[in-house]
Amino acid sequence: MDGTTELMSISAFARRVGLAPSALRFYDDCRVLQPAWVDGATGYRFYSPAQEARAALLRSLRDAGVPLAEVAVVLDGTEREGREVLERHLEKMRDQTQTAKTAVAVALRSLAPAGSMTEARIGGVELASAVRQVVSAAASDLEHPALGCVLIEIDDGEVRLVATDRYRLSMRVLRSAALDGEPCRLLVHATDLIEFGQWAARVHQVTIQAGPDGTRARSSSESRVLPTVDDQFPAYRDMLSALAPPEYRVIVDRLAFRDAVNSHGNAPFIALSFAGDEVTISLPDHSNAAALPGICHQDLPQRIGFDPAVLAPALEASVGPDVLLEISAVDRPVVVRSADQGSFTTLVMPVALNTSS
């Protein structure tokens, strides 16, 4: 073959691209990286320098755990197909990583020596603010006692407060000024946490201590018991990881939006739509409409319904002048977060609107 002096043997090419010769033979059999030339007499494979970029990308994809069938799409498909494959794989890896972190955290807790203590130190005002934001999402009925509680997670340098009543979920993440001991999960009844938050607001710093003898909170001058509940809180991380990527986003003045929702407070349902630079809140039959200026990243093709008694508290609990709504579909949970403070997040379930309205 003319120009064979420019080709490399399989061993030389393997050293150049960081792949084993056995891997190159496998990729040849799978037709994802075939040699530039095969000697018909000896069966020896030879590769061209022009194939190095493809081999390097192939190696990177395999190092990232991309299945071979999807590797072929990235290598030989369109740019759009390749991006879709990689984005799906990245999302899958995120889910697997979170699952692994949760499993390892459980295993670590099981290995913790008896009598171990976990401590987290947080600013009192910051902790009180988080309690006020999250506690309104706890359920008030007695049918499911765990839903009347707030979950406090101490893990990975963070303290997370989570509450849900099945129609909404609120979460605030705080960075701990100091953290010692193993990760732990505490369930505190909402009424007890409200009283605790009022106390925390009056002190400079709060240290939460959780151990086999119970949970206490102390400041520089006093110590108090933090009553906990022995129950199973919903798997909120699974709920968050199952959220579809948002298709529609809108930023609107939080207080004006809250007031518009509250003006329909006696109605069982309200309808929300946005297009261009305007957000419209109305009753399902289009009456009592209020239009607010907003930043709509993409028009919502159909209206979305809410229970104002559920949406209004989510807006009230948010902070900052603006609120961001992230919507994947009109029948999927909507993420409501402060536009400039991502550490507080609320999920609100929409309601079905009468399609004839």
C-alpha cells in the first residue's frame, strides 16, 4: 500500500493514544475505531496519525463510563445527537453519585462508635431565618406525623432543613461554621422548631449537639433540649433528583406576585400564564386578571394552575425582591426559589385546570 511508511503499528499507535493493543483490537471488532490498513498476509493492523483525535475522544468517553453503543453515536452521529447522549449520561452519573453518597453515608453512620457525638455550629439569626422559611411547608394534620416535622440533616459541612406536606416541599441549606462527628438526621416537630427558632434569633451562635443521649442546642450562655421524633421522613432527595430539567423560567417581583396571588385567596384555584415580558394571574375562567411585568425566558404555551393557599406561603417564605419560577410541565412540580439566593428552594405542586376554561 502506498504511504504505509506514514502508518503506525498497533503497538506504536497504542502508546501514542494511551490505549492497550487489546483494546484497539476490540474497538476494531466493534467497528468504532478500525485500522487505516490491515496487512492481508499477516493480519497486522496499522493506524494513521489522523486517527489520533478519534482515539483520544474514544478513550475519554470510555474513561467517563459512556456505553460503547452511545460512544458510537458521539463519534459518528450529528453534533446534536452527541450532545443529547452526553447530557443524558451526565445526568445518569449525577443520580448514581448521589445514590452512592447516600449509601456510603448510611454505612458510615452504622460504623460510628457507640456514644459518638455530632456537633454543628450556626449563626443564630441565620438558623432562625431558615426555620421561618421552611416550617410553613410542614403538614398540620395528624394523619402522617412525620409530615408535621422538619428534617434537619447535618452532613458534608452543611445543615439542611427540609419540610413537606406532599403539596409543596421547602429546603434551606446552611453552611456550618464548624462541624464535627458523623452525619446525622434529626426530625423535630414543627411546633417545637418554631419555638426553637424564636430562641435562636436572640443568640449570636447556636451549637447543635446530637448523640445517643439526645439532642441539645446551646449558646454561649445557656443549653436547652431539642426534642426529636422517631419516625421516617419522606425520601426528599429522590423527589429532587426525579425533577425534569426546567423548560420555562420566569422572574417576577416577589411581593407584587404574592399580593396578586393573595388577592385571589378565597378561590380554590388560580391560573398563571406568561409570555413576552408579562405574567398574568387570573381565575380559571380568565376573570379577575392581574398582569405583572416579568422576565420570561420562554413563553409558557398553556396556563398552569395553583392552589393560592399553597403558592402564597411559598412566595412569602422566599427572600429578596425577585422570585424565580422553574417549570418543566404544567402537571409537574414547580421550583420556586429566590432569584438571588439559591440556598432556599420550594417545590409547589400545580393543580389541573378545567380544560374548558
